[in-house]
Amino acid sequence: MGFTIIPLCKQCGYQTKAIAVGGGKLNHLTQCGAPAFNIESNEIEQVNLYDCTSSEIVKQRFLYFFYRNVTVVKTDDRYIPYYEPKMFVDDKKIGSHNWSGKYYKKSKNFCPKCKSFNLDFLNGGVYFD
């Protein structure tokens, strides 16, 4: 069972619809919603973190003759998830919304409209299956 958050900027009034964070008991293996900044449209969107990342196995040489498989995780370059450190002001006094090891600060997030760190993620309630 996930939850929803509502992005709202205190400075310019920017707001989007509620964004679902996490997944439910029926779809948690295929759906993990998260807020992300879309670089192309300059908007905050809900993305599925499973769709934004892909794993690629590459061979890496070590000890001259030997190779080993290394898994490299690539992310979609169009989106910057709001758990990335460059998307919020790191203030220890601010609480956070937590889901699956990802932390979304409740306030002082990056606003795409006024380009300041005045965006709040308001609690939108529990997200049921």
C-alpha cells in the first residue's frame, strides 16, 4: 500500500495533481510510482521507477586475461527523480516521505516553474489497491 503526495510551491503557487508513491500489494513487483522532474516538458510527473531504470550486463576485464560480468543500471535521462540530492535542500530538520529506501523531502524541493527550492510535498493520503 503506497500513498499520495501533492506538489505545491509556496512562492509561485505551482501545483500538480496528486502523485502516487510506491505500489500496492497486487502490483508492487511491476509498479513503483514516484515524483520526477521531466526535463523536456519542465513539469513534475508521476513515473514508474521500474520503467525509468534498466539493467545491462557488461563484461569487464580484470587480471589481464579474465573477464567478469558487471551489472550496470541506467536511468532514463528525461526524468530526475525527487530523491536525487540535487532536487532538494538537504536540511536535517525537514521530515521526509519514505518508500522502499527512497526519501522524498516534505519541503524545500525544486520548483520547475519559479526555479527555486520552495516546493512542498503535501500529504495526499493513503493509496489503496
